[in-house]
Amino acid sequence: MMNVFEIVEAVTSGKKTAEAVVRESLEVIAQKNPSINAFVEVFTQDALSQAKAIDEKRARGEKLGPLAGVPVGIKDNLLFKGHKATCCSKMLANYTAAYNSTVVERLLAADAVIVGRTNMDEFAMGSTNETSVYGPVRNPVDLTRVPGGSSGGSAAAVAAGMVPVALGTDTGGSVRQPAGFCGVVGIKPGYGRISRYGVIAFASSADQVGVLAANVRDAADVLEVISGKDVKDATSLEAPVPAYHTLFTQDLKGVKVGLPKGFLEGLDSKIKERMELAAQALKERGAQLVEVELPYAKYSAPCYYIITSAEASSNLGRYDGIRYGYRDTQAQGLKEYYEKSRAPFGLEVKKRIIIGTYALRSDNYEACFLKAMKVRELIREDFKKVFEKVDVLLTPTSPTTAFELGHHDANPIAIYLADLYTCQGNIGGLAGISVPFGQDDKGLPVGVQFYGPILQEEKILNVAHHLEQSI
Amino acid sequence: MPITKEDVLTTGKLADMAVSEKEAAIYEQQLEALFKWVTELSSVNTDHVKLDAPGLAAHLRSDQPKPDETLAKALRDNFAATENDCVKVKKVL
């Protein structure tokens, strides 16, 4: 599959039709999806119609959009009018989107072609893509292993060459962690950079749309299209969106890269080695390495699980059979009606709702939810101070490479710790990117992560681009 | 923060979800471990921390909405009659 900018150049110049590009993408999906399960639905006819409309637009001499003819996969929690959006849950098995999410609207306006919806952990709750009602996604690098989650389908689709780019959502690392596991680039911009309008909510203070792509330049080009203020989302930020790839620099002279003290302790030796090599590569390109301290960052994971579960218990209250979701027809009485209508939630979703409701109970509210919210402020303060000293932070994306399917079933805390390095970005509202940087002894991709301040995504894209070039 | 099977069942009811005995047994064990982990937060001194807007940091929000003229026009265009930028509706009193 060609890169995004190559496709745009080919379609715009007439060297290749959008229809031919989309047909190639559909062929790879047909060939590889049965073994990977990255797409839960392919919009074959719709995608071909979209592609033909772009070719007709060009034939009429009209200017094409910045993503002309680019096939894109969208995670199954992003609304695309007239198409199913199920969050890979039985609860929304028959839900059809009544309107477009802003990100979909912007992709279509840029002449991208949406080819299908990608698999995910149910309601975006998970780090392995094993909680989907459509069955697990398999990592294209090694089919016995997980692709990461919750945007595992989007990451696997890009890694397998089915599409050059896909959208995911990231509440605790759900774009960056699967990007790291599958060996692709995954960026989650700072909170408020991209509108959440039409994104099925999990935890509203942490949810953010992100981009998975084969390389940094492609991720930058798509991020540019979908970012920016949206009047339909009050939390989206009013700030100009730069042409990110034009801000890539010749070298990294003058760039300060922070290395958080203690972040490599207890890490798998191969990942530690890759991290050290990454730091060295940045130094060789002119970056200055600075050791920094983040004393509260170690509390990010417990904070994350309390806050996001509390928000989920509230957000998922709408699936009651009346407003949204499965509707039971046999119940006797209102209480039984609610309980039976909410029965289709899977085990992990129910567990998060119970954690959240428990944390919000009047007897636990202060010690659990309020405490986590206060510690979150300390973590944010930590990052704010650090970004006064450095431009970006370098961390691992995950403590391990992709593990085997079912590996962590008996130990949920171990699974939750897989988000250790990524959930800090959501708790802090930071911009984060995972970029592949070599493999471990088993040939599995190792992801390296950069964090940057809010509204300064160009900084992390630039260092990620340099690291990518150094391999 | 010890959590019992009874806690799980009661919390399930608060969330309008039926939790089976089997599920409650699984959750009890997992939630016990999770909340034990969460107690790490109690060692952090947060006495000086003030929350301006729980749930969303105040500095990220813009609470001065700008009128969306396109939307306002679309609304006005869908009414049969308008006057002085207001829509006319039937008298109810």
C-alpha cells in the first residue's frame, strides 16, 4: 500500500484513480482480514461509490481535498451516518449512526474514502482487543499474539497494509499501545485538539481521537485534517492547526528531550536497550538529553482506573433500553426492565461500571474519586513544570512487547499495568506519539513514546520523524 | 479498602445491572486487588490541592460560546414566519 502523500499525489495528478486505490485496499482486506479480524464491516459498495465520486470531481476539473482517494478505516465507536456503530458490543448490535462525527465529516470533506469499521475492545475498555463481541484481533506480526487495544483493529489494519491510515480513540493509551505492539505509528493529540462530537463516550475527560499510520508523515497529514475547533464540542480548543510536516526540521539541534528518572527501572531488558539506543539516536541528531523528575507520575494508573471508570459508569447509564441500546421485552416492572436491558454488557464493561459506581458511592467518594482527582492535578502540575525545562519527554510505549492471546486472563492488574506509560498522557491531557523502533528477541515490534505539551503536537511529530529516519 | 461479594451485588443494583453470583465472585477477587492498589493514592498529600472544575480542568474549557450563525440561520429558515430575528410560534395563552 502506498503512503498517504503518495496516494494523494497520484490521485490528484491523475496517475491513478481513487477507484483503483480503493480496490487495492479492498483486495488486501479480503485476502488478510479472515486471519486477522481487523475489520468488523467493510463498506465495499459505499467506498467504491465515494472513490468514483472523487474521480468524477477530478474529471470536472474541481480541486481535490488534501486526502484525495486515501482509504481509511474507522474504529467502531466513531459515528458515520447510515452505518452501524456498535462499539463491538452486543448492547449496540443494531445501532445505526444518525449523523456524522466531526472527524468523519472532516475526512469526507478532505476526499478520504472510509472503507470500513475496525474491531476494538468492547466500549474501548481493554488493552488486548480480546473483549470484542466480534472476537479478538490477531497481531499481523505474529497471529498468536494480541495487537494491543482498544484500537487493535485499526492498528492491525495499518500494519497488515489493508489501509494506509486508520482512526482510533485513546482514553488510556488505546491508540499508542496497539501502535507499539503492531509496529506502526500512533498519535493521540493533546486533549481538546480534536472534536469528540460523534465519538461514543467512554470517559469524557480523557477520550481523544487519534491516528494510526504506517509512518510519521502520514500520521501528521491526517492529524492536520481532523484537528481544530468545533462548535459542537465545547472542550475542543480554539487554536490554529499547522501544516505539521512542513515543520519537520533538518536536525534536532536546540531540542531538549527529557528522560524521566526511574522510568527504565524494572523494564524488560530488550525494551530498555531499545530506549537507550533511541536516546542515543536523538543525541546524534543534535538533541540535548536532560534527566527530569516526575514524582507523581507513578500514581497515574490507579488515578486513571478510578476516574475513567467513574466517568464510564455515568456515560454508560444511557444504555438502559429507553435512550439507547438493547431493549428487553419480557421484564415485569421497571427495575427488572433496566436490569435485563443492561444485561448484554460484557464482563469487562460491567466490571468498569461497578468500579466507577463503587468509587462514586457516598461512602467512598472522598477517599476514592475525589482523591484520584486531586492526585491528577498534582500529576498535571508535574508535567507542566517539566515542559518548562524540556520540549518533549521520551518514555517506552509499553513495559512489554505484544503478549500471547489469553496470556493475562487471570490477572487483571497485570493488564492494567500495560497502560502504565500511556495513561499518563490522558491523565495529564498531553500530546503523545508511539513510533516503532526495532524489535525484541522474538522479532516483535518495540514502540518508543514521546510526550509533548498540549497544542504542540509538531514537537513530538518532529522528534518521532527523526527517530524513524534514524533506523 | 476491603470489598465483599455483598458490596459487588449492591453496587450492581445501584448501577441498574444484574450481577450473577458467579460474576460477583469473580469481581470480588479482582476488585479487592484493584482497590488495594488504589489505596496507594492515600499516601499522597493532597491537602493543598483545589479542584476548580471536577471532571474537566478549567483551563481547557472555553465557557464563552460564540453564536453559530449557520445553525441560527438553519433554525430560522425552518420556521414559517420570523420577525426581528425571532421565530414566530402560535400563541399558547
